[in-house]
Amino acid sequence: MFNSLISSIKRWQRKSRPEEAPQSTHPGDAPGSNKPARQDSRKKAAKESRKRNGAAKASSAAATPSRVVVSRSDHTLSRRDVSRAALTVMKRLQEAGFEAYIVGGGVRDLLLGGHPKDFDAATDAPPEQAKQLFRGARIVGRRFRILHARIGREIIEVTTFRGHHSDGEEHEAQQSEHGMLLRDNVYGDLESDAIRRDFTVNALYYTTQGFEIHDYTGGMQDIEDRLIRMIGDPETRYKEDPVRMLRAVRFAAKLDFDIEPATAVPLQQLAPLLRNIAPARLFDEVLKLLMSGHGERTFELLRQYHLWEHLFPDNARHLDSPEAEALTRQALRNTDDRIRNEQRVTPAFLYAALLWPAVNFEQKFLSEHGTPPVPALAQAAQKVVGVQLTHTAIPKRFSIPMREIWDMQSRLPRRGGERAFRLQEHPRFRAAYDFLLLREESGEIPAGLGQWWTEFQQADEEQRQQMVRDVPRNGPRGGKGRGRRNRGGRNRNRSKRPNNGSEHPSS
Ligand code: ATP
Ligand code: MG
């Protein structure tokens, strides 16, 4: 797949930049080469290409766009790769006399040989007129009015070409004192739309009329150079919409691209602007960042650019602890693996892991100061979740199971009598067990209890009964040699109980 991208871009380059000598195909792209070698060579080739382009490419895209039209024979994007729904949307708009293009991730990912998760369309039809063309279509959004056209089971987001917001009336365009766009519904043409988009690689327009790609911002070159480059002045564009900072990181992680230097420079300084974003929007962004299969890499980049502490301040504060960092990374890695294996993932589990180091810390603190374990956990959870909610929302359907996963951590060690059998029936058992394994793997608690539960789930009825009978002899908390029963009864000297971090404080 990638070979065809290279050759398509080569052809495009030869045509649009006749002064440049054509380049050879990257050795790592030869059939049969393994992926890391291919990625290395892709990056190397991108670097060389950047060098060649020198000063002209050192800063962000020029404000005045110049259009490059890449003709059908000079790119690899085929209408066969575009979803039927997206083709239908384009066709209907065109038949009604409007312009219609596929833009954004659909074009970008297809040029890179990937599988777009959805297709977005752009048109000169105003939303109300476009709406007439699709039964059951809805206009959504206030800041940006977008049409959701439903074709079969697919929803295609149709946006009307954006214009320059300075040209609009107050009810169409509005900006906060920090430069943030509160409303951006001034319409324009393809060219003005292109420069209102975020990154050059997201501003490539494909049309089935002529099967061309229209590039106003140098996106084709940046796809080849593997660069995320902001269109226009990065600082101004981040101020208009601070979520673009997260998007830069998301695309860099997902596509294995570099963030172009001028695009990266303002990130750290402007990161606090994320505080101005509604927590509900940030929750949605967090899911895209961490639950799209590249969570661990995204986490690294978010930390590198000092954005992480504005999304998960309580997690960030505990990352000095090796166990907290290991738990965070492992949770993200497991999520990535599960997505790759097409297994189910839930934000409840991920949030449980990200907030756990802080909850655990608070709970220990409260326990050491005399609060009994169960209320200590409840209070700790309340406090940590309360802080988190001021940054990213956590819908109830996720926060409730998240708390159950935490609660179960103090119940999993107690397996005597019927308890183990009952616990296993709990709807949150599987997640709580996975969470326990994660804690053991990260070194927060010693290994043992997880293994007991693994064996319990694999054992037959008779073996299970025996395992449960054996529990009291090994102590209430888990496998052989783990923990000792708190001699002297539950309430004896609780506040003085040593808490060396080697066991769950509530157990
Ligand atoms: P993916 O869907 O794979 O996550 P995408 O690039 O398609 O990536 P969307 O969020 O679907 O991202 O947005 C579609 C397009 O709309 C983008 O490619 C970009 O051109 C434009 N866009 C989205 N969000 C912004 C933004 N905050 N500022 C400017 N342009 C944006
Ligand atoms: Mg998209």
C-alpha cells in the first residue's frame, strides 16, 4: 500500500515541482521489509525531503495559499476506497448543482494507505439547503454548524465551506477575549475553507468530478515529509481553538508523524488554555486520544508537550512514582493491544487506572489518619473524581463502573466461604480482576492474589471449593506468603497500622 503512496507522490512531485529531481523509492519499502525498518526508512526519507525543501518549509504554511491540483493519474486515491455513503453524499450535492469534496481524515488516511474511520464532506451548499437533500439529516453544533447526513448506517459530516471569520456578523462569528472562536459560521469558498482547517494534511480535498485532489496548503508535501504542520500562525490558531493542541499530538501519534517545529513551539506555553474548554468536549477528545489504538504513544507526546497535566492533573502529580507510571503505561498499552485485537474497551477501566494512583494515595492518607478503609476509599474517590470533573467530564455510565472497579479491589482479597463465588458473579468482576493484575504488574502490590483468581476461574467446582477452604490458612489477602491477618481484630490500632505500600490499604 505504502509503495503506491510513494509512487503517487513522486509522480505528483515531478509534475508540480519540475525543478526537483525525482527520488528513488525508499529501500525499507521493498516488499517483505518489516514494519520498524519501513518506519525508520520512511522517517529518514521524510527528513531528507525536508532538508531538500529547506527554508521554504521551515515555518508554517504561508497565509496566501497557492493551489495545486493533483490529477487522477497522479495520486493513488481511488473512489473504490471511499465509502458508498460518502460517494452518495457527494453525488447528491453535485446533482443539486453544488460543489462537493471529501476532506480531512478520509483523504489523509487513504493517501497513507490506511483505513479511514469515517469520511467528512465539504460543500458550498449552506447547511439548510444541504439538509433538504438528505432525508432525516440533522444540523448539529452551535459553534460550527454541521450537517449529519445519514446514509444507511453511516453518518457523513457535511460542512459548508468556512469563510474568514473577520468577514462575518456577530451572530455568525464571535471570538473571546483570549482569541478563542466562540462561533464560526461564516461561509466562504474552497480556498477560504482550506486555510480555516487545522493542519495541512487535513486540508486535502478529493472530488469525484475529475477525481482530483485540491491542495492549497502544501498538505501533499507534508504527507510525504510525515509532518503535522499548522495552517497559518500556530499561536493564533491554537488560541482560536486550544483543542487543536491535542489534535496535533493525536495525529502525530496515530500517523507516526513529527510535529513541525513552528507548530510544536507554542504548545507548552499555551497548554493552560485547555482550561477554557468545556469538560464534555475534553472528555470526547480524551477518548479519541487514548482509545484509538495509539494511547501509549499519545500519552508520551502529551507529557512531552506538557499537555497531560492539564487533562489529568492528579495522574500527572503521581507520575514521579515508578508504580504510578508503570500502571498508567500498562493500562494504555493494554488498551492499545485490545483495540488491535478487536476486543472491547471501556473508558471506565481506563479512567479507573488513570485516577487510581491519586485515589490510592488519598485513601492511604485518610486511613493513616484514622478513617476506616471503606469510607476512606469513598472519600478519596469523591475528592479525586471531583477534581477530574473540572477538567474532563466523566459521564455517569462510566464513573459508576469505575468506582465499582475501585470498590472491588478491597473485596477481591476476601475469598472465604461463599464470597469468592459471589464475587465472581459480580458484573464488574472481570474488570476488577484485570485491574488487580494491572496493579500487581505495576509493582503497586506484590503478585499472588491475581494468580489465585486466575486459577479459581480455571478450576472445576471441586477444586474451587478446595481453594476457598485453603484461603484462611494463607491469610485473607491472597496467595501463599502474602499478608498476615491483622491480628487483634479489625479495629485494633487501625490508625497506627503500618502502611508500606506493599498491600492495598483497604484490605
Ligand atoms: P479522524 O476522523 O481520523 O480523527 P479527521 O482529520 O477526519 O481525523 P475530524 O475531527 O473528523 O478529524 O475532522 C474533520 C476535518 O475537519 C479535519 O480533518 C480538519 O480538516 C477539520 N477540523 C476538525 N476539527 C478542527 C479544528 N478544531 N480546527 C480546524 N479544523 C478542524
Ligand atoms: Mg474524520
